[in-house]
Amino acid sequence: MAKGQKETIAPFGNRCPRVLQRSINHFHPTNNGTRILFFNTVREPLTETAIASLFRRITKKANIPKLHVHLLCHTFAANYLLRIN
């Protein structure tokens, strides 16, 4: 879900569903019967707070003060659209 509780669709290649399903089935833990796609070192679901904290550390280490997740999303989308046209 994206901003404003709107569903976001992320396109991916033909092999991606099979590889992702294999990874989830073999390597990812479950939480209340649901497989966890992103998890921490103790195999618990990764929270938004944890992702934000991780991103702050990466930003600081890379010494790019204005870098933020939203900028990466826009950069990816713009480059993706440039490549498919």
C-alpha cells in the first residue's frame, strides 16, 4: 500500500515469481501462518521503524544527507520508464 492507502503495483520479469516463491518457501520464516518477506536477524518481521533506522545509518555512512527512501522510489521509477520506452 502506498500513500493514501492506494495499492501500488510493481512490475517484474517472468522468472521473478518462481524465484521469489522458491526463496519464500525455503528460506523465509512464518508469522501466524504467513510467510515473512523481509525479516530481521532474529527472523521476525521487519518493521517500518527498523527500515527507517537502517536507512538513516546507510545515508550517514554514504555521506549523502538528502538521500531518503522516497527519492530512491522516484529515481527508480524514472529510470525504469526511460528504459522501457
